[in-house]
Amino acid sequence: MGKFKSGKRNSAASSSSPYAKAQQATNNVFKFNTNVGQHILKNPGVAEAIVAKANLKPSDTVLEVGPGTGNLTVRILEKAKKVIAVELDPRMAAEVTKRVQGKPEQKRLEVLLGDVIKTELPHFDVCISNTPYQISSPLVFKLLALPNPPRTSVLMFQREFALRLTARPGDALYCRLSVNAQFWAVITHVMKVGKNNFKPPPQVESSVVRIEPKMGAERPKVSWDEWDGMLRICFVRRSRTMRASWLGSKEVLGMVERNYRVWCAMNDIKLDDTIVGEGEDDEMEVDDGPAIVEEDEWNGIEDEMDETPSFFKEEAERIARENSSKTKSKKKKTRVAELVREKIRKVLEDVTELADKRAGKCDENDFLRLLFAFNEEGIHFA
């Protein structure tokens, strides 16, 4: 007679018991959600180095974005007066609170639950963050756009994003992000951090950068909307010449013409809107659709995956609808459109002499000269 195997029944019974289910639930409480960038820094040496690079003062209030389980938080509290931790995940917020519960540091830790990009932040002196990679770009520019930006920010980013932040004209990774960030701040690459220093390990390597906003006389007296609006056009394709980017796209010419009309209306300047000729093509070949940037320009960074401005897309959709109709009508060219085109040509060829230069080779001074020249001709981008 075969032996009765009671092990299976016992194992089945134990696995279905409420105690087993509770134990299983406990083990799954901290299943990290990598979709929101939960990669916890586990190397204490790296955490110590990050805090040291911030040059904290005993009187500093520090903003930490995404504290996770608090490995960085407890080290910051050792050197700073107060830590304001912004956490999206309620589980992590509870965990970082437990790390200091019943300790003197508890009174110096304030946890804000929510999305840091949408949260109205209180005053702080320094920002330290193992940044969720999905909010890298929005976080950088939120910090730089604050009325009183932090004295310094020491932030962990995806390696390629960090290299884009610090890229110089002529570098392979030089892009609109590089120009914008370096225009408003001094950015330094601090150190590389391997993927094995995280739990769970991300698929890419990381780097730590230090961002120090330009303050006082060094802070540019330029409208952000104007500056960024112009750069969007220049970097539609960074390998194109300025002439091709500005005069080689119907969408760009149409957008600039609309902006010029608005500026003239606001300044009571009359325009000659008569027709130059019907069905006349432009002197140079132009694109029928928006120029799309290289696929990997932002390497998956949220909010920056598609560099093509929305007004290009809208114009492209409108033109596509017109072209798909059976009867194609030729657009009438007005003297205003001819005037705007001539103004752009004048700025690029005569004033700045940047017509044959590529955006990827231009530095901050080149773009400043370009913006000033366009504004002098009544062309604005905000």
C-alpha cells in the first residue's frame, strides 16, 4: 500500500491560510515601481559623496525629490537644518517617515505627498535628488524658473541626459536642452554612478551633476518664452544650416508671419496686405511638413521626447488636409509674407552672418545676437 503524503495537504493548507497571505502581502509591500523611476540608491558611499558635493551649511533647508526609503534623507539631516521631502508614492513617504520616527531628526523632516512638478514648493536653499528619470527635464527648469532658485542643486540623472546638460557647441549631444540649461545656470558633471548601486538596477548608467543658477548681474535679462521659442526653431534639426531651418520651412515662415502681424497690431503699425501674385512659388525649395528631430535626441525623457513644436504639427496637419483634397488651390502670396521673408534673410545673412552656420555649432553669444536681431526687426517668439 502506498504511503499517505500529508505534505502536500499541509503545504496547500498553509499556503491558503490567512497568515501565509499576510506574509505574502508583507513581502510585496515594497515592490518598487520602476515605471515612476523607483530605483533606490543602496550604496552608502555614493550617498555620502552626493551630500558632500552639496556643501551644506547647518542653516540650510534642503529639498529632496523622491526620497524613497530615506537613504539620502538621513545623511542630509546630519548636516542640514531641515529637509523637505517630496514623494509621489504613499508607501515610500511612510517608510522615510519611519526612518526618523522617535528620533530628534523627526521634527526636522517635512514630507510632502504629491508630484513635485505640480506642487507649490516652499522656500529652500539646496536641492538634492536621486531624480526619477521621467521628470528630469521638467525638474531642472522648474528649479531654474523659481523666483528664488536654490543656491545649488546636486541631482542624479540618466547618464546621457547629464551629458546633454553639460555638452558644449560641436559635441554630438549638444542640443536645445544644453543651450537652455547653460544659459540660466553653471552646470558641472560631478561623478558617474553605475547601475549596480541601485535596487532594482536601472537599464542605464547614471551621473550626478551640480547646477548653480546664475544670480544677480549674471542672470540673463531675457524672456524665457522668447529665448526658448527661437531655440525650438533653430534646433528643429540641429545639423541643418540656419538658412534651411528658417527659410526652408513653410511652417516656420507661417508662424513668424503670424507673430509679426500680432506685433504690428499691438504697435499700431499698418501692413500692406495686397497680393504679390497668385500661385508663385518661393524662391528656394521648402519642406511640406515639419522637420522632425533625431529619434533619440531626448532618449525617452518625459515631456521632451518630441522636439517638434505644436504649431508645426498643427500646420502640417492643415497642409496635409489641403493637399489631400481633389482640387488643389495655390496659396496667394502677400506683401507681408514677402516682407517677413526678407527680414529673416536680412537677420541671418547681413546682421548676424549665421545663415550658413548650424545650430549644433552655435554658442550662447550666437543665439543672443540672433534673438536681438530678430527683435530689432519686430519678430518675436512669445
